[in-house]
Amino acid sequence: MTYDELHRLYHLPFFELLKQGRAVHEANWPEADVQLCTLLSIKTGGCSEDCSYCAQSARYNSGIEVERLMAKDDIMERARAARETGSTRFCMGAAWRGVRGGTQRFEQVLDIVRDVSQLGMEVCVTLGELGPDEAVALKEAGVTAYNHNLDTSPEHYPNIVTTHTYDDRLRTIRNVQEAGMSVCCGGILGLGETIEDRLKMLEVISNFNPQPESVPINSLMPMPGTPLSENAQVDPLDLARMIAVTRIAIPKAKVRLSAGRTRLSDEAQALCFFAGANSIFYGDKLLTAKNPAVEKDQALLAKLGLGTLAPNLSLESPSASLNRPLSPATADEAKCGCC
């Protein structure tokens, strides 16, 4: 969708926007089920990048303890526990700038992915930048989705990250699609951006070809020691608006109500589900931030009468191209940075 179309939608009267978002949701997701995902940090802290919201950056005194890549047996134990509590997607994140084929750590990750992929869950990883060969290797090992968020608009990104560019980010997404993996790509609200920045980010994401399979909408969890540690909480009504617009713009995606749920009441979460969210991170911890307990989420879903999505192990990207303005050839026009 274009920015003008997204702007018109976002500024509709609140209930009219939710009505439209709900109609699109029901047309594309009639079963009203929610995807349960578990996120595990398999390598924590010590990252060389300067993402101003991230406690894992080595540049900030956030108190995060630097940890090496987890042992495969420990990861498998956590993956099995996630499956037993109902998760259908297991997401693994590593605090790296990126990965390179032929290195010991990348071979270790491939070995872990091969084993996790045998558990009957979808496998998602977020490892930073990917080249084409690394993307193919991850696909062949069993990765079904690769997460690489844009975080905010091209215009606002230089205020958030300076250590790599927006083109770097888009190039990784292209490599993921060309390898046949599905793309999980969203953003973070609360980075000091404007409403226009949020919509410009969504304009970029909605014009991916194909559109992302899932779109996480995160609310900033301010982390001590980071430049954004004092940022204000995102208004829950603004969050619901953004979810409704995302649902309309990317109708077949799973829209994930992601980081920040510990700050939302049950009523606010219910509003977001009504607006079009149908995926959550499930478990007591995200990469470094708290998340609602499994039992609390189970109780909420039961009260709302929401079921859970089964895993889709055949996820793939049906097209390798990205429409303008997303290709590296044209993204230079944005003149911005990206994490």
C-alpha cells in the first residue's frame, strides 16, 4: 500500500478502523486462531552494533551478561519444553552482526537447526545479516522463517542505528526470499518516531513481493543503560491502530503482538487481537526482556475463546523479487541506516 493509503486508514475514527481491520482479519483468518511462538536467545550480549534500543550492544552498560553460543543439548531441551507447552514455532536469536559460511559458529547453528527442525515445529532464526549462500544453507538445514525487522522508517533509522545501512537490511531480506525461506519482518513502536515514521515503515514492508509471512509489532521495552532507556510507553490505543492498519495492508500475514505485552492489560491485548493480531511470543522471556507467563497467556486465550494455529512446516517464499522502493538498487534514495 502507499503511504497516502496507510495515512488515510490510520486516521479513520478508531472504531471504524477496527471494524475494517476485523473484516479483513475474518476474511483471511476465519478460524480465529493464534500462533504461539517461543523465542530463545542462543547467544546473548557482546554485539558490535549500536542499536540504541538494544541491551545486547557491547557499546552500552546495560548489565547484560555476555554469553557464548548455547550448547545444542541445552537448546534442544528448551525447544522440547516449548513444544510441550503448546508452541508451534521455535525462534532462535543470536546477538551477532551477521553470519558467514564456513565459520565454526555458523556450522554449529546449522547443526542446531537440523535437530530442532525434527521436532515438528516451525523453525525461525534471527542471526543478523545473511549473504545468499548462508541463506540457502539455512533453508536446507530446515529454517522455515527468517526474522529481520526494519524497526522504523528509512528517514528515522539514522537516529536509531549507525553501524549498518538500510540497504544492508533490505539485501538480507532479498537473500532470504531468494533462498525460499519465508520472511518475518516488522518494527518497534516507541523509538521516538512519529506516526508518519510508523506508516512509512509499514509502506516498505507491505510492498515486499511477496509480502512477509509474519509481521511482529513490538512496543519498546526501555532497557537500562541504552540511549532509549527513558522513552515513554506506547499508548495501547495507538498500538491497536497500528495492528489494524497492518492487518489491512498485509492481510495474509500473521500479525504478531510482540514485545511489550507485560505492559498491556488483558483488555488491551483483547483489543489488539480483535484489531487483527493473531500471533504472540509465548513463554516467560524474550531475548532479554520479560514476557507474560505461559499460564497467564493460556488463561487469556481461553477467556477470549481463541484457539491455536498448527505449525506449517512447508512455509516458503513464492517469489524472489522485491518491488520498488525495496531493491538495493533504489533503496539508496532513502539515505538512511537500519538495524
